[in-house]
Amino acid sequence: MYIQLAQAIFNGAVPPITPVQAMNRVLTQFTAEQLAYYADRVWEQPRVAARNVLAGGSAAQQQAQAFDIRGALPPGSAPLPQPFGYWRHIVYAYMLESTNIASVFQRVLFEWLHGERLPFPSQATQMWLRTTEQLFFTSPQPPSIRALQSDIRPDRGAIRRNAYYRLLGLELPAGATDGRAYVKADAANRDLVRAWEQLLAETWRAYVNVNNQNGPNATDVLGMQELVRELREMLTARRNLGALSREEFDAVSFFAWFHLALLDNTQVITDLTAQSTSPALRLKKVADLVSVPIHGKSDSFFQMADAMADVLEAVETGALDAAVQNLYVNGAVAGSLTQSMLRVITHWGVTTGHDVKGASRALAAAQPVALPSSVGVAGTTNRVQAVLQ
């Protein structure tokens, strides 16, 4: 959601500004109170039925709340951001957390707030420090929709891991967790990975055969439709009446904030002298600075975060029920589901070792998958996606 806010600021700025300037405005010019209010307004925007739970009040009530909060802001403070954007599927948070990004930035805050081991932060980055600590490392107080921690659920990391397991049937890699126990629910989508890998394999076969005019065409459209239906039913069963929406929202909010900081050489990254050409390489430099290891396939996790969210959002909303061909026929169209699916097919194999491109390969049995853990950024590509343009 913070990336969409930066996009909106970039598009509407007069005079024009650069993408990184728009990112810096979000990261360093809004207070924690403003961004918390912004997040709650994003929550209240219309969304699909699976996520439509605990919605906010009427438009008139929201306008009155906005007026009251604007009036309470100190003179000269940054204008209150409008609720642009939405929150991504929980798989976006899972992929980013698998890099160990949370531990890296938690250590950055610890070092900057306790001593002078790191380079001195600029005034702008000191604003980021204060905002980050208040937003994500202090328990939000009601009525914030992100107020999940309590005596019943005291560990935010365990809350996220419970949600990942229930919705995706996935465990975090060993290096991306502190090892503390979490509640592993009896009702969980343990079969989701099996169906997902089958869909990847079927999509790859369809993509290879889409322009086949002469030989046999192995595309199984009905099989793909069945897999999409199976995935949708598994996901929506766990989301019954909006269950897990707040957990998803909090997880995505948390990781979107740090993802935004890494998308370009923002002020935070510059102050850490961690400038580079991709989010994974920037994260590696920051991690080395604070002596925290990251996953060796971090670049692949970054590549899959938005791409897999694109596909699973389309699955959940039913957008693919009668249009499964959108997964394999629009490879040349920028931003298409085909591009997202091809990216996932490639990088899923990198992170799991499962060759989903092998058309005759026997797919793995339904098991929760613990993705391999390693240190460093071996195999990181030097590819940078266009940012905010």
C-alpha cells in the first residue's frame, strides 16, 4: 500500500519529482500517526467479498474523521496522505519475509537507536526511524485495525506464521524465523502447494504450446480450470466471512514498508551506504552492515512477491474461472498475468529446487514446504524492474 502511495505522489506532484523523491516523501515526511490513519483508511476501501470484514463507517463518517485528524495536526506538518491503493495477497508478505528482511531492519533500528555503530542517520532518516519504531515495533492501540497483539497473541511473528500456514500451507525458511513456536492450526491448506505446482507445470506446457501449429498440443485447459477452482476453494475456505483479513493486512503493511525502502537508493539506503541496483543487493549490503544473514535466493523471493500475489488475487476473485488462458497467452503484454506466471515458474524452481518446467515430472505430494535456507545472495541477478513508472 505504501508503494501505491508513492506512485500516487509521483503521478500528482507539481512540479514533477523523481520516483525516488516520491518514495522518500512517504518514508521520511509523514508522521507515524498520519501513516497509521492512512493505513486504516486503506482498510476501509471497497474490496472483494473474501476480505470484506470489519469495514469502516459511512463515507460521511470517514470524512468527519479525516477532518478531525487534519485539524489536530501541528502547523507545518506534511499533508495527510489519501488512501490510494490496496493491500496485496498474504503471499507477498510471505515471500518478503523469507528473505529475512524483518530481522535485518530490526537490527538496523536497534543499532541506530542504541549507539553509533552505523553511519549517522540524516534528519530525514531519523524521521524514518521514529516512524518505523512507532508503526511496526510498538503495539498499535485500538481502534487501529492492525492491533493484533494481545495477551492471547503476544508475538507478531507467530501471528504471521500461523496465517501463512493456514492460508498457504507454507513454513518460513529456517533462516527467516527466530525459531520460536507458533500455533499450527488443524485447519490449514496443506494441499495448496501440490495444486499450485501442478498449475505452474500445466501453465508452462500451455505457454510452450500456445503457438504450436503443427505438432501435438499438450495444453489441458480443463485441467487448468480445475486447478484454479481447487486453489480458489482452498483459499476462500480459510477466508470464510473475512477470517485472516486483519492478519494479512498487518503482515502486508509491515513488509511493504521495508520493500519501499529497498526499491531504489532511498534516503535510508543512502545513509546506510547500501546503494545498489536491485532490492536484493541493497538488502545484502544492509545485512552485511549489521551482520545478519539473508536467504541465498533473496532475489528470487523479491521477484515472486508481487508476481505470485497477482496470480493468487486473480484466482481468489474468480477472474480466471472463464479466462485461464490469461495465464499463458499474453506473454508480450507488460504487466500481464502471463508475465507474472512465467516469473513465478522460473523463480519457484530456484527457491524450491522443483523443476516445474519438466512437463512429465511427477509433482510432489501434498506437504507443507520448508524452502531451503542459506546465507548470502548467491545467484542474485542484476536486474532492476522499472520503479513507479
